[in-house]
Amino acid sequence: MNRLFFLMVLVGVPISVAGSLLNWSQILMFIIYCVTIIALSAFMGRATESLAIHAGPRIGGLLNATFGNAVELIISIFALKAGMLGVVLASLTGSIIGNLLLVAGLSFLVGGIRFKRPEFNVYDARHNSGLLIFSVVVAFIFPEVFSIQLSERETLTLSIWIAIIMIVLYIAALIFKLVTHRGVYQHRSDKAAHDEEAEWSKLKAILVLFAATLAVAYVSERLVSTFETVGHTFGWTELFIGVIIVAIVGNAAEHASAVIMAFKNKMNVAVEIAIGSSIQVAMFVAPVLVLISLLFSKPMPLIFTLPELVAMVLSVILTIAVSIDGETNWFEGLTMLAAYLIMGVGFYFL
Amino acid sequence: MNRLFFLMVLVGVPISVAGSLLNWSQILMFIIYCVTIIALSAFMGRATESLAIHAGPRIGGLLNATFGNAVELIISIFALKAGMLGVVLASLTGSIIGNLLLVAGLSFLVGGIRFKRPEFNVYDARHNSGLLIFSVVVAFIFPEVFSIQLSERETLTLSIWIAIIMIVLYIAALIFKLVTHRGVYQHRSDKAAHDEEAEWSKLKAILVLFAATLAVAYVSERLVSTFETVGHTFGWTELFIGVIIVAIVGNAAEHASAVIMAFKNKMNVAVEIAIGSSIQVAMFVAPVLVLISLLFSKPMPLIFTLPELVAMVLSVILTIAVSIDGETNWFEGLTMLAAYLIMGVGFYFL
Amino acid sequence: MNRLFFLMVLVGVPISVAGSLLNWSQILMFIIYCVTIIALSAFMGRATESLAIHAGPRIGGLLNATFGNAVELIISIFALKAGMLGVVLASLTGSIIGNLLLVAGLSFLVGGIRFKRPEFNVYDARHNSGLLIFSVVVAFIFPEVFSIQLSERETLTLSIWIAIIMIVLYIAALIFKLVTHRGVYQHRSDKAAHDEEAEWSKLKAILVLFAATLAVAYVSERLVSTFETVGHTFGWTELFIGVIIVAIVGNAAEHASAVIMAFKNKMNVAVEIAIGSSIQVAMFVAPVLVLISLLFSKPMPLIFTLPELVAMVLSVILTIAVSIDGETNWFEGLTMLAAYLIMGVGFYFL
């Protein structure tokens, strides 16, 4: 797996540069960019992991939390710069429903087929439910309902307020998890982490992370520039590109590792990747993008379309109903995948 | 009770035939048809139960699941054939809120007055919550929200997709419950079933089931043809006839047995009848009706009216909040009945 | 604290009378009225507590339940009389979200900083969840959705029906808690109450309660008459005055005691005050106000504005997600405060 990704990077990056300079077909380049980003994000994941082990659990947790969705953040920033607000909001939606239903669902299905009733930390599950409800249900529904009666300017101001409150609470959540209540709710995954050895040395990890991030930034900018042509050619809307393409490309490496963890009966880690990543997108990536958008010509209020909002809220409710008891089975995984399929079909027709 | 039903069938079926041939008053016939169907469905229930015991728990569970809502399915098919889509959707709604709030509520009230804190299987309760949220909250809300922006044709295609996904998941739920995870979550009701003896021989049960189904089909067709006159005479809308009349007639026999079980402190069985039946209606009867409707001139998309959808979703949420801890009391039953009463008053005024 | 309140009453009441007779500035009087009501309601609270201890747990519970929101009820009646329906509905909203998010949130934060994982009665938490869902989610959403298709007259009739059903269920809830299931779910707070001694004699408590209620009634009427001027001067809408001012003034004394209890690790009592008070407002104060409004020229249907309804429903969902496991921590408190802040900003911009 790692070798394949290495090859993909070795071939993908030069071709990406060459192709964009030589004006190759946009459709072809779109595919090359996607594949290259997936391979690069696998490297970023491994580098972050190594660094986290060197840094110890606290700073390591912080690193994981910050760099976990770096690829998506980078792609979104270039989409913001290009004024494609619809793509950004759609990719946030796709990332949240994809992590919750597709990744967690597949993990539950795979883990549940191998083991009858895989368990995971019930305290984490409850802690995460509260965060999902705060971020997706409260902080996303609220501006939506109020914006009906507000002017565009007031809606943006309200969005900025909410974004700041969310980031502050996200930082508080990190303090809670890594400082004041670390180990209080028996984090088995933390304990496991103590035994692990870093794959790369500190220096190598920093260099890889730095180089891969630069490369991702370059390729992401090129990728965003192909969206218009790709949309026209395949008849895809901004919404579909965001919810499906960007969400899958931005999270592919993460997705793979969650399912592998579930297969190894490390359901705790799988759940942490899937649900933790959704929370990060909702509570950190989304509000940060709102604030960053103020630097560009088109500021982005935190107003999703109704289908996006409903898809996210329903995903949260189904995930909580399934995961709140701290154990799962193959059927619960299948239920989540069925819900994802229904949403996918819906967004395709939209 | 059984004798009374026997008499009702003995008298009701011939009178139904005679009355429909001799063109008696539609209002009178409407009442006779309703009473006859209730009596016949009691026989179908007993025949299914006997067959299920003969067939063993797996095939038996399948039989119960398939024939449990046969009467409602038959009435709905004739309503579909007559183009009364509004009645069909309303009767699905009435069936779901009636089973959840009226039947479960009455069972909790009756059981809770006799016994201080009647308990039931908490694993089943959680499993059922997931299914209710998937079917009612995800699969019913989704097409509703998307249909706002879709054409009629696209809405129907989306409905067909969702219907197929739901039926596949329903079959998976049966495999989960009857094959891969049977007994894993201590189904006390299953264990109890082993001790029971079948009331009727296999042959007798099959014959009764066959004859009763035929009779129900005949009377149902006649019943549907009286709806227009009945509606005009009493000033009832399609909605009210569906939510109240069809739902009560189609489920009366089942309702009675749930409450009797609760009275005997077999709360597990009562909950299984009430909540299990709602899940069946939502995940099996509703999507099957969507597919069957394609054979008739007016296809039926899975789009409920807003009050119907809200009533179902609120019923699901209240039921889950009340039942998720695996025990109940008279006050929780009363709360559910109060919610049913509020909805009943609402639909009456609509 | 008690001395301060005594001084405030001693000075506030005469000044209130003098100021209203001498036509002092409305803005000044608005502030004096608010402060006086807060001080008076502290006295009412102490008198009720003393009476409750004299009367024994059953009648005492009833007294607490009835007089707990007396101040708010009185202010609202005068607002109804003045035809300010918007203020009344907004103050109900403010009272519910304030009790749930601000009071419970602050209690969890304060208790959670002092003690790592403060616990409270999990049975009460579940019982309360059911009531919150019944009252806020079912009984408030329902008339809202149905009123879209109903005439004004029908909406009012539906509201009256729902109000009566809610009051009946509220009385049943008191019977459940104080009679049939008292002590069944180990009410630690009840047990603690047995040890407490009344602060005042029975006679003194009755006299104080009587005098304070009279004084509150007088000052409340004056307070309502200042709303128009205050709104004009500060540019506040009826909505903002109701959600923020009336809600805080009407509940301030209660708020303080909940937080003090949390600080003393009596989290059970704090939760009972915060969540119990919301339930009382939703299930008793709101429907009683609907019925009382029929005596005045402008009857009040139970129809909130969409932002109000959404704010209440989201508060209930977040509170249940956080409190359902019977334990808490500082971060959960902070999450609730963050949600309150978001709502506060939203209502300010509206």
C-alpha cells in the first residue's frame, strides 16, 4: 500500500506540473490531480502520525487534530479564492456525511462481519454526540433559520460570530480531551499509542510533511481550476462536485485507514477517525474557512442549502442512534451505508 | 374473544357479499365491511401464529414479518388501484403513529398500572430505534426535501430508488434478526415461543390463512369503494379516513393482542408487536406499495404531506425517548397517549 | 445575599410606588422595577421552600411546582392584558432556553470545574427528557405545522385543546412523581430534604409569600407599561425584550440558587431547578397562559415564531444529549453556554 502511494507521488507530481504547463486535456488532468492528492495525503497522514508519537500524547493529539483535515482545508481555500462558495459548502457537507455514514458505516460493516459485536469506548461516543449536536445541529441550523429574516450583511456578521464561538469551543474541547480529562474516560487508543514506535525520525517526518503540504497546495490549486470544465463535460453541478468528488479525494487516505483499523478489531480507532474527523470538519474547518473567506473578494456566510443541511443533520441523528451504546454489528453498518446511498442518489438527481 | 370474532366472520362475510350485490346503503356497508375485516384479521393473526410455531423460529419469524401487515397491504392495494394515493399515504401515517403512540402507549399504561416498572429487552429497543430513524426519519424526510427542487418524474425515480434500498435493508434486518444474530441479544420472547404449542394443525392454519386472506381481499375492495360516499356524508377528508379509519381497521386485531400481552406482563411481546409493526409498515409495506403503484395508472411517489411527515417523525422521537432505557411506567404510556390525542385533534381540524 | 435582597426590597418597593405616581423617567423606573422584582422573587422562593418543608414532601413538591414560576406567570398575565402577545411568547421561549442552556450550562461548568465528573440522578434525567420532548417538541411543533393550513379560529381551538391536554398531563406527572412513584427512582434530593429545617415558621412563610406576591403583581404591571418606551429608546423589539429581559428578571433568583447548588456538588438539585423549571414553563405556565388569554380581548394561540421554536427545540436536543448519561463535566457546561451565546447573538440581530 505504502509503496503504491510512493509510486503514485513519484509519477503524479511531475506529471501534474508538466500537464498544467503544457495545457493537457482538463478532464485527464482532473483525474491525475485527484490521484496525486490522494497519494500525497497518505504521506501527510504518516508524517503527522510519526510526529505525533515523537511529540507525546498531548502535542501529538493537537498535531493530529490540526493536520487531520489539512488537505481538505487547502483545496477549500483555493476554491474560496476562485469564488466557488457553493463547492466549498458542498465539500464540507460531503466530508461530514461521508465520514459519518460511509466511513463509519463501512468500518462497522467490515468489523461486524469479522467480529459479532465489536465494541468501542462508550464515553467517547457520548462526548462525540454532544459535539456533533452542538456543531451540526445547533451551529449550522441556527444561522439558516435566522437568515430568512436577516439582510445579507447581518447574516455574514452572525456567521462570523458563530465561527468564532465554534473555534473557541473547539480549542476548549482539545484542552478537555488532552489536558484536564485525559485518561479519565479510559482512552484505550491513547494507551495503545504509548507502545507504538514512530515510523520516521522527527526530522524526516517534518520534511515529508512540509514537502507534501507544498505539493498538495500546488496540485489543489490546479484541481480547482478544472472544476468548471469537468462540470460542463459530465453535466455535474457545483453541488455534486463538492459533495462527492472533493469530499472523497480530500478524505480518501483517512477512509482507508479507518476501515483497516475496523478489520483489525481496533474499532475505537476507526470510530475516532470517522466521527472525530466529522467533528473537526464541522467545528474547525468550517468556521476557519468562514474567517479565511473574509480575506477574499467573496465572503462566505455559514449558510448551507436546505438539502445539504438536512443531509448533515440526518447523518448526525442516525450516527448517534447507532453508536450511542458503544457497540455495533454488521447490520448497523449496512444501515448507515444504505442512508449514504439514499443521499448519494438524491444529490445526483438534484 | 375468539368466539365473538368467529361469529362476526360467520355473519359479516355473507352480509358483505349480499349487501354489495343488493346495493345497500354505502354508510351501513362501510360499517359492516370494517367490522368484518377486523374479525377476519384476527383469524389471519391466529393462523400465522400457528404456522410460525410449526415452522420453527426462523421461518416463523419470516412468516410473522410478512403476514403481520397483510390486511393493511391488501386494503392499500385496492386504494392504489382506485387512484386514492392520498388515502394510502395517510393510512401508512396512521398505521405508524397508531402503532407507536396508541398501541405502545396503551400497553405501557396498562402494564404500568399493574406492575410498577415493567421491563423489556433493551437491545431490541436500541436495534428498533436505529431502524425507526433510518426508515421514518432518513428515508421519508429525504425525498420530501429533495422533491422541492425536483421535477415530478425525478421525484418518482428517487422514490423508486429509495423503495428498493429500503426493501433490501429490510431483508438484511430479517437475516440479522433470524440468522446471524438470533439469540445474541437474549430474545426472551423467542425463548418463550419454544414452549408454546400451536393452536391449529399446519394444514388447518394454511387453509384458514388462505380463506381469510381471500375474504379480506374481497371485503377490502368493497370497503375502498365506499370511501367517497362516506367522506361526503360525514365531511371527512381523504386524510382523515386514511389516518384514522384505515389505520384502526387494518391494525385492530394486532392492537388488542399487544395490550393483552402488556396486561400479562409480557412487555417484550407487546413492544415487539407495536414497534416492530411500525418498522414493518415503514420499511416494507410503504416501499412495496410504491413499487406496486407502478403497475397502476397513477404511480405513487413516497412524498407525504408536511403534517403527516411531522406527525411520524415526532412519534418516532417520543417513542425512542421513552423506550430507549428498556423499562417503562404508567406515566410514560400516558404521555404517548396524550401525544396521540394531540395529533388526532390536529388531523380532525385539518 | 439574603440581607442584600432584604435591603433591595425595603428600598425598591417604596421607590417603585413613588416613581410610578410621580411619573419619573420610564427608563429609570424600568431598571428599578427589574431589580425590585428580582429581590422580591428571592423572598417568594425562600417562603415557598419553608412552607414546603412544613407541609411534607408531597404537598411541598406541589407548592414548589406551583409557585416556582409564579413571578413569570404574573408578569406574563399583565403583558397578556396589555395585548403584548409577542412579549409573552418570547418570554416563554427565553425562560425555556435560559433555564436549559444558561442555568444548567453554568451549573455544569461551575460544578465541573470543582469536581471532575459531577453526577446526578439518571432516572430523573430520563424522565425529564421524555417530558421535554413531549412538551416542547411535540406540543409546540404540532400546532405550528398545522396552523399553516388552518384558519385563525381553528388554530386557536387546536391551541386550547393542546393546552388542556398538557395541563392534564402535567397534573399526572405530579401524581407520578409525588404519589405513585415517589422514591422509586431513589430521589436523593428528597432524602436530603428530610434533614432540612424550615427557615421560617409556617405563619411567617405564608405572610411573606402573600405580601411578596402582591408586591410582585403591582411592580410587574408597572414594568410591562414601560416596555414600549424602553423598546423605542434602545431599539429593542418585543422579541428581544421577551427572550432576554423578562426571562432573566423572572428567573434570576432561581438561577442563582441552581449555580450555588452546583458549586456545593448538589448537582441533583441544580439539575432539578434548571430542567424542572423548563418543564414547568412548557407544560404548565404556557398552557395556563393560553387559557387565561381567553379572558382578555386578544386570545393567544400557542404559535411561536420559527426562530423561537427552533431555539427551544435545539436547546432541548442539546440538553438531552448532554444530560442523558447522568454525569457531566466542565466542557459540557461550556458547550451549553456556547449554544446560548449563539442564540443570544441571533436574537439580537433579529
